[in-house]
Amino acid sequence: MNLPLLSQPPTCDPTERWCQAVFDWTQNAWLASYADLLIAKPLQIVLVLLIAFLVRWLVHRTINRLTRGNGKPPKLLSPLRERRGDSLTYELLSERRRQRAKTIGSVLKSLTSFLIFGLAVIYVLQVLGVQIAPVLASAGVLGVAVAFGAQNLVRDFLSGMFMMVEDQYGVGDVVDLGEASGSVEAVGLRVTTLRDINGTVWYVRNGEILRVGNSSQGFAVAVVDFPISHNSDVQKAIEVAGKVATDATSKEPLSNDVLEPPEMLGVDQITSDTVTLRLTVKVRPGRQWAVQRRLRVEVKRAYDDSAIEPPYPNGRPLPPDTVSTTS
């Protein structure tokens, strides 16, 4: 193999700007002949990587600033629709926004990192003289294979992303996810964590959630049923229950949770044993159960005072004449 003489000036290609410069500096023809490979291309690669890391750092810094609330709603959530319950405390609402902004921000940072470094790698390959088309075709086939093998994982991430963007539920919401229901403790891209009324923590994959019932958005309705016997005066029972519910909801603590006056619907169901009356109250989200329990107590006390019989009289005290006869 014929190597260029060390002291003989090399024949430099006009496009190779480093060739003549290296020979002038070193008087080494061999080093000058390979100057483009040993100096120019490595410098281009280093410059591309430095620019990629700088752009990535700037983009991530911008995303971090958008996801930080500093006591206020994160700016990243401003363009997105937010569905929140008025019953959420400030701490729960802040945690809900923080987790939502953090999760969306992490996705955006991952996407930007993938795009920036992907473009950098493509440019580096071009600098090295590698044909890009076969590489992209191979990467596409590999991506399809990976996506097919991890389709459940991909489905979980996509479902979680849409849930985040649409704000279907968040930390502090009371939701029914089908197999599990309870209060949401954490929302991630792959798994939603919630705790049921018994204290059990459930981890539900987002890709398996087919429907979401959220009891903490906008308002809720407290539905209260009152069973009475067939011997009771139905009209009187309706009037007593309506009056008691109206009085109870107009005073604290129920007045803090009630949004509209109670609506007495009347007879809801008749069976061979009972006549069921139904009353509804529009309340703050998440407070329907507390209102239901309190109204049941108030109406039960009023029914006892008004001699409105329950459907199973064996559970109530015996009449005075019966007690005296027995004794």
C-alpha cells in the first residue's frame, strides 16, 4: 500500500478544508490526508451532540417551569380542560394538579428527548457517511415488533395520557372503575391507584378501564328511600319526610353541602311488604353519602313521632296497652 510521504505535501480535495491546514501545522502528509476523518467529522459529531444536549436542557427547563405551580395552577394546565369537584380541599386540589402537570410534563420531556436525540443520531450517521434509508426502515420494523409485543403496555400509556389530558378524574375524586371503586390516591400513565371504603388499595391498569364513574365532578345527588308499611298514611308520610328534609337541609351542617332544596318524588316502589318513598337532594360532589345518612336519621325520628309504621313492625316497641297486658 502506498502511503503519502510525511514531508511531501498531500493532494488535498478542495472540499476538505482541514487537509491543508493540518499539513501546515504538522508538516505530516499522512495526518493531513486523514484530517477530515480524524478531526473534521469528530468535531462535527461533538458539535451536534452539544447542540442536542443544549436544546434538550432548554426544552426540559421550559417544561419544568410550566409544570411548577408555586402556589398557583401550573401554566401547563391552562390550555387544558379541568374538571374538579368543589368538595376538594386545597391540599387535594393542589396534589391533583401537581400530579397531573408532573405526568403530562414527563411525557412531553420524554417525547422531546426522543425527537431531539433521534434527529441528532440521524445527523451523526449522515456525517459518518452511513445510508439513512436502510437504518430508518430497520428501525421502523423493530418499532412495529416492539409495539406488537408490548401492546398492552402501549395501550396503558395511551389510555393514561388521554385520561390526563381530558382530566377524567384526579387525586381526591371518588370514582367507580368497574372492578374497583374508591378515592383516587395517585394517577399515573400506566396505573391508577385508589383506596376503597374498607381501606384496601387497588392498582388498576389504565388500559383495562373501560368506563369511569366520577362522583366528584360538578355536583352529586343524594337519593334517600324511606320504606313504610301498607297500613301507614302515604300522603302524611310524604308530607312529613318533605318538611323534615327541608328543615334539616336549611340548617348547619347540611346547609353547607346542599345546593338546592330537597325534592320529594313520592312513591317510588310498592312491594308485598313495603311502600318505598324517595327523596332527592342536589349536593356538593362527594357529600351525597353524608347527607343521605343524616336525612335518614331525621326522617326516622319524625316517623316515630308521627306514628308512621315501618314495614316490619316487629322491630318497633310494642304499644302501651300490649305492654300492660303482658306484665
